[in-house]
Amino acid sequence: MTDAVVSDPFAYTGPAAATATIETLEAPNHPVLLAPPLPVDRPRYASPFAGQKVNFFRILKSEWLKLWTLRSTWWVVGLTVLLMAGFALMFAAIMRTTLSDPDAFAAMAATGGAESAEAGMALATQGVSAVMIVTLGLQFAQLTVAVLGVMMITNEYSSGMIRATFSAAPRRALVLLAKLLVLLLTTMLLAVVGLALAWLVTYPVLAGVDLISPIDLANATDVRALIGAVLYLLAIAMLALGIGSLIRATAGGIFTVVTLLMVLPMIFSIILMASSAQWARTVNRFLPTTAGEQIYQVGPLGGMSGGLGDPLAPWPGYFVLLGYALLAFIAALIVLRRRDA
């Protein structure tokens, strides 16, 4: 009687067994061959982007997708349009209600030194036009645009995603330039939509008010104000992106931008109301907001200068703001290439 060969039920037959050589176990009368199991073929994943080079167009597309897949972007977009249209509608309703009240005219005539209600009406509408009302919301919309510019790059630093971005695209200057182009395109769309919506909601309210001149595209001043409103927000976006790239922290970047755009002009306005210091007038003229907002100002209302001091002319003032924005962005480019992510 021959001894039977019994296979071990606990023998290892995993992937390593596939590389084992065939062994022969000899029983007294019958040799038994033990062969390794056949390997199982598993399909491998092949990326459709494998072998493709990273170029500027693909970086641009990546930044566009990263921006618009964030929930915060949609909140900022909605809030910006709402502020521009909401403040324009509110001020248009106030002006219509005021100009429709004879008692209000008499009060303005008394406080303004006018001798009649008609003079009070003229005093109330002095320098007020539809284009001034439409652009009134820019004082608050600039803050949301600035927040968007800061968060566009600080969000990646806070999450650590910036290291993956620079690993995929080692040329950091191209990454920051792509972020700038995406931000400027988004800001331009926001500004155009916000101004158009502000005009749509205020047109029915101001249609019956003869003392407030409507928007006239044949008027060079009105055209300059509307185009200047878009250019102003573009410069604010570039400035915010540069500051955010330099500071790399969302809270610190937003605090710096708000201080530069809102707090400093308020402080110097208080100084100018309390005194007539020449140094304060000079500094106030060249603050980013005070200088840049002249590009869309057409009347005495609105603006951070509040009619104080001697503001710059529209285009020189805008170029001062653009200089601040370019300085911040160029500094961000230099620091980005020299500092670790």
C-alpha cells in the first residue's frame, strides 16, 4: 500500500506563490508535481492626461475650476451683485421720495439758504445723476471683491493644496499669473452684471424724476464713470491678490486690505475735519481708495474722500491706484519664487 499525498489546506497560495518554482514531491511509488497558481490579470488605470505637458492654458483652466468649485466664490459673487444693485435702488428710492415731498423741499430751502421750494429742489439734486446712483454701491462691493482676491490664494495655503499646485506646475510665476487672469475676468463679469442690474432696478424708480439726469452714453463723463467703475474693481482685485500672496493668511490678508481701503481713508477724513494740516491733505490725496475712486465719481456724494482736501483728477488718480496694485503683485511674484511653499 502506497502512502497518499494530502495537500495542506492552510498552504499559502498568494501572489508570492506565483513566482515559486515547480517542485517535485516524491511519494514512495507516485511522484506528484506542485505548480504555482496562474496569476490573475487586473486592468490597469490609464490616465487620459498621461504624457501631456503642463502649459499655461492648462494652468489657467485649473485655476478657473478651483475658483468656481468653491462655495465661498458663489457667496462673494451673489453678495457683490446684491450690494451694487441694493444700494443703488435704496438711494434711488430715497431721492424719488424726497423730490416728491414739498415739505422736504421747503426744509432744504431753509437749511441750504434757498429762498423757495424750487431752490431747495435744485439744491437737493445738485450734482446728482443716474450714473452716480448706479455706481454708489461700489464703496461696499469693493470689499467683497477684495475678499475674493485674498481668498483665491490664501485658501490654498491654509489647506496645503498650494504644494500640490506647485508640484504639478513648478513655474510659480505662471501659476500666480493664471490666478490673476481668472480673478480679473471674474471681477469684470461681476462689475458689468452689477452695474447692469443696478441700472435695471433704478430705471423705473428714476423714470419720472426730471431733475435727475438719466445715463447718457453720448456723454463722455457718464461713459468714463461706467468704464471707470469696472477698471476700479479690477485694480482692487489685483491689489488684494498681491497682498494675499504676500501675507499667505486669510485673516491677515483681509485685515490688511480692509485697513488700506476703508480704515485709513476714514482716519484721514477725521483728521481733515478736525484740522487743515497740509501733510494730511497730501497723504489723503494719494491713498489708494481716495485716488482711485475719482475715476467713477461724477457728483459730490459718495467716495471715501467725502469732498475733503483736493482730490486728484480722474485718470491720474486711477493710475495711482493701479500703481499700488502693480507694486503689490510684482512684490508677490518676487517673494513667491524665493520663499518655500
